[in-house]
Amino acid sequence: MTSEPPLPMPPDGLTFGEVSLYFDRLVPADLVQGFAPYYHFRILNPDGWDAGHVNLRVGDTDHINLYAGHIGYSVHELYRGFGYARQGCLAAAPFIRTIYPSVIITTDPDNAASLRTIEKLGAVFLEEIPVPPHDPQYRGGSRRKRRFRWVP
């Protein structure tokens, strides 16, 4: 039985615009749930406060490529409207490029904030697809996903 090589550690100093990223942890794969490993970064605002997070999922499963995407992000309500999700993704871009030349980002069709972030990143729309009942995104309430390709 062969094992996967260890994932690289991200560098310090990932910044873009007003934000910096703090590498919080590498979450291992959960084979029972079917989840790939992912890097979890905290988005720090200019004052150093935790404004949200960016996740980089590592793998090429159907779950990632079709429904969850390689990149996930969330900004705390207090810090929304400042472009921190986009800046967090762009801060992570140099590290992402060491793993992938391009990544998939997905969102629910009615998530206007995420769609704006994806548009401002310059990601290219691929398609909109239904989420099957067996996928964890469905259990989370998603019924359709818009898929985009982003070259970081």
C-alpha cells in the first residue's frame, strides 16, 4: 500500500491589499465523509482581527471538482463589504500556484456576495449543475452549484 506524499507547508507572509493570512491548520482527509485534506487560513484585517477564513482543498474528487470547489471562503458579518474574501484568495494565490495551475470555485446561484467575489477574481464560468442528494453540499442545503475556473 502506497501513501500520498506529505502536503507542503504554506509560507509565512501571504498578504494582499489590506489583509494577511494566518495559516491556522492543515485538516486531514476524512475518508468516512469523503472529504479531502484542506489548508485553513484565517483572514486578518488591517488591525489584525480575525475577519474570516479561506480554505484550500487538495484533491481531485468529484466532490471538490463539481460541488465544493478547491477554494472556500467566509467573512464574518461585521467585516463584510470590504472585499476581504477576494483579498484573502489573492493573498493565498502564490501558495495555491505551487499546488495547482488553476482551481475550481463553486457557489450557490443565489449567493450574490460570493458571485461578486468570484467575478472580481476574474474566474471563468463553466456551468451550473444540480447537487445530487448523496453529496455533503446537498445535506448542507445546496441544490445547485455554479462552477468557475480560477487561475490564481
